[in-house]
Amino acid sequence: MGGATAALDQDAELMLRVRDGDSVSFDALLRRHRSSVVHFLIRMVGNQAVAEELAQEVFLRVYRSRSSYSPTAKFTTWLFRIATHAALNALRDGKHERAQESLDAVSEDLPARQIPDARPSVEQSMIRQVRLDEIRRAVLALPEKQRAAVLMHKYEEMEYSRIAGSLGCSESAVKSLLFRAYETLRERLAAMA
Amino acid sequence: MSHLKCGDITDSLLEFVAGRLDGAARARVDAHLEACSACREFVDAHRAVWQSLDAWEAPPVSPDFDQRLYARIAAERSWWDRLLEPVRFATRHRWPIAAAAGVIIVAGIAVNRYALPDRSGPASQPSISQAARQGASIQLESLRPDQADAALRDLEMMHEISESPAGAPAAPPM
């Protein structure tokens, strides 16, 4: 099954070409997955600068691993496993605290950034920003694995099996993580729904 | 069909909310929801969560992301680049890999034998450049054929990257 899946995985084919020294294929992989990896990491750590630094490490690791790459799993599963490890390590190193500070800073900056060009929408705009801030806080407050599972499920539209592969757990564990995470979000966001 | 227990479709409800169920599975959930107010309430509440999460749009990636990445790759591989300078010509002209690897080994031996200072001379305080050359020659001689092969591939890739325009990812024509 793994071989059949890999045969259909265009990314794996590109990675095999990278292994053979094809720089164009590495560039193609970067273009295909740059945004999703960076966005996943932004939502994991809550800070764009930290997220982009981590994303650089992720793609560097992909590049370094090219000579030993073997398409035993779907490429994106492997890629997000690397990204998840990078995020979890960063969070354990305390970068999430800086991320949280950054989020606070963003919140303080938000009213100033909203130049009141259209006066009737200022209040609506501020309310929307407050709600968005609440959403981000609710997601960032989830336990790390639950957060990663939700982000891959919601924003990357990954199937349970691929999330399981990225998190290194079973599909049933992923279902449990997602159920608990979405229930927590429902409770926290109930007031604003 | 519509008399499924809630426990039978619990796993499907989140996928239903996400709109990722196929026709038959969606119809089963629809039928159950018509008869089960508790599950209907669950679905409505999680639809609200789902829509709230839609509001969190991630900002665009910095325009210089690729440039920074390729600069880091180039910096990381610059040791190989310097080491394999003598074989660039060979790789560009499609010499057999074995011949190119041979050039590396011969270059290493030559550097070791002729370019390094006389080892029988005063041993006190060798200069930094002497130490670096000694280290390079040891690394050259220790290359195995597979390492040389990998190094040549690295060299070609990094050469292509370094020749691409600043800010643009390496994308030579196929």
C-alpha cells in the first residue's frame, strides 16, 4: 500500500528527483508547500517571525535529508511531521511565551492599524478584530497536540490517517484529539458565536 | 436507516460539519439528524466553531522567504563548494562520476604532498591556514566514492542556486 501510494504522490517523485540532484524539483516542492507550512507554523506558535524561522528549518531539513529520502509515506505527511516536531520543540523551548507576548502586542496595535477611512465600519472592524483575537487565543490555548491536529484538519484539510502519520499516533487517537479540541473550542467560543 | 444510535455516527459528525463526507455517508447523518435533536444541536454548535475558525486567515509569507532559505542552503554547502572547486569543470562537461571522484582524490593527494609545509620542519605553532589545509586534505582523502558522488550532486545543485538571480529561487530550465 505504501508503494502504491508513493507511486501516485507527485511530491514524492519530486523529492526523488531532488535526491538525484535536481534543484528545479526542490524549488517546485518549496513553491507547492511553502505557504501551508508557514501558515501551519504561524497558527501553532502565534508569531510570524518565529514561524518563518521554523519553516526555514523545516525546508533545510528536507534538503539535508534528500540523499536518504525514501518514499515510505506520503510526502506531505513526512513534511508535516517535521513541521510539527519543529513547532513542538519551539514551544517547549519557550518561544510560545514570546509568541503570546507578540499576540498581546498585536492586540494592542490593532486599533492603531485600523485607520478609520470608512467611519461607519470602524466599530465593526474593531469587533471583528476582537473576535479574531479571541479565536487565536482559544486555538493557542489548546494543548499542543490537539492544536496541531485541529490545524491540520481544519486548515490543511488533512485526512485522519495523514494527521496520524504526522503526529505519530493512531487514527483513533487523532479522532479523540480532534473531538476534545473542537469541544474545548466550542465552549470557549460559545459566547461569541 | 434513520435509526442509527448517536454513538454510531459520532466519528462522522465532525467530518459532516467539515463538509467532507461523501454522498452516502452524508445522507446517513442527515437522516439521523432529522430524528435526533441532541446531534442536531451538536452539529449546529460545531458549525459555528468551524465558521469562526474560518476568520483566522494567516498572513502572506514574507517575499524574501525563498531567498533567505537558499542563502542558508548555500552557506551550509559552501564548504563542499570550495572543496570541489577543481571538479566543477568535470561535472559541467558531463565527465563520468568516477573520473570526477578520481580528480578529487588526486587533488587531495597533491595538496597533501606538495602544497602543505614540510612535516619534518619545526612543529611549533602552525598557522591557521596551514591547519585548515591539513584539515582539507584529510577530508579529501577520507572521501568514499558514494560521498564523492553525493558531493558532486550537491555541487551541481548549489551551483545552479548560486547562479540564479538574487531573490529568485533557483529554477534553471528543465
